Amino acid sequence: MVVSISELYGKRIITLGGRIIGNVKGVMLNFETGEVSHLLLDDADKLMRSSNLRSDFIKNSVAFKRVRKVTDTIVVSDKE
């Protein structure tokens, strides 16, 4: 799947089961592979200042490998 990163911002993320997860507020890249690794549901700056970075990152991101379809919304698998 080839999608421009700028197209992802603001899109709503829903699961295959129809549960709304949130909207994309940021994108995390893996510079070694050149691929998107996670979609962020909160501002990256806010997450980086968190005293509980690991748990807040887990709660406020979706692994891009879960993405199944990108249209007006982003559809992801229910489980990682």
C-alpha cells in the first residue's frame, strides 16, 4: 500500500469491528526501513514530555502494520 504521509493526518481510525479509535495527529517513521511505524493519536511533543512515555505511547498510537485500508478513514485490524 502506497500512501502519502500527508494524506494520513486528520483521518479517523476505526477497527474492522467498527470501533472508533481516534484521529491521526502524527506519524512515527522508522528511518532504517523508510516506513511508517505508528500512527499517533496525540501530539508527538505532548507524548515526548510525558512522565510515562512508554505507557502513554502504547495508549496513544496504532502500529501501522495493523492498517488494512486507507480511504476517507483508516481501517485497522482489531488486534495487533
